[in-house]
Amino acid sequence: MRRAQAHASTRAGILDAARRVAARGGARELSLRSVAAEAGFAPAALYGYFSNKDELLLALAADDLATLSRAMRETAIRAPGSKRLSSVAAIAIEKLRDMESLAAASGAKPATGSGEAYRLFNGRLIAVLKALSDAAGNPATMREAQCEAVLLGAAVAGLALLERSGRLKALGFSLDEIIQQLDQRFSARS
């Protein structure tokens, strides 16, 4: 029990160090060596936690996705029914706009072995999609609803990129205007 807690605590410390390194130089540019130095470990020590940079990036992104899905669920609870999707989409875009780990992890290559990092990442991604689908009033229990959740997630992620780069404004749109359109197209209406 203590060994598992110590492992989890050290892993969390490594992820915190990776987040600091990524904040300084970008998530795509971090290396296991720079993260090890930041965490106060020898580089070889990190291999007990992450087999390569891709696994580390996936772990960072999985943590960010967990934070994102939690914020989305909390927003959904507070938002009135008619504004639930637009409120959840707005908080998702706000969080995604600053979430560089997700973009960096998107280029991660499948690792050999158990693929635990990939399963964790995919599970957290599903939680985000479920939060969006639930906010739209269209629980993704059937294949068609699941496809719609993926489309909605892609739209929200794309909007976050456009907003982050200033392209949405350059195209002459406000984020509120686009979120309103998103709500009209994806919310289930009774």
C-alpha cells in the first residue's frame, strides 16, 4: 500500500515537473532529461514511470482531460437547462485554449507493451465527450449519438484552436456567436 502511494506521489511530482518544463518551452519541446532535472531525478529514474516522452505527454494530457471533464460536469450542474451546452462548451473552450499538452499528445505514437497510458488517455477523452453529450441533452448511448458527441468535441476543440490563435476574431466572429450556433445545432430540444 505504501509503495503504491509513494509511486503515485513520485509520478505526480514528475508530472508537475513536466508541466513546469512545458510552461517554459512548450509541451512538444520537453524531454525526459529536462523533466528529470526539474524533478531532481537522474534521467534513468523516469523510465520507472514513463517508458518514453510520448507516454509522459499522454499522461500530462490525460491529467488535463480529467481536469477538463470535471470543470465541464461542474458547469453543467450549475447551468440552466437551456444554457447547459453553451455554458459547458464555453468552459471547455476556455480550458482547451490553454491546454498545450493535448496538442502535443496528439502526435504520440503507440508504445509496445501494455499501452496503459493510451487506455488512460482514451478513457479521459471519453469522459470529456460524455460531458459534452450529456450537456447537449443527448446521452451517447447509441452509435449515432456517439458520433454526434465526437463531432461536437471536434467542433469545440477546433473553436479553442481558432480562439487561441486569434483566427476566430480575424474571421469576423465572436466566440459567443459561434457558441450560440453550436448550441442551436447540437442541443436536443424537447
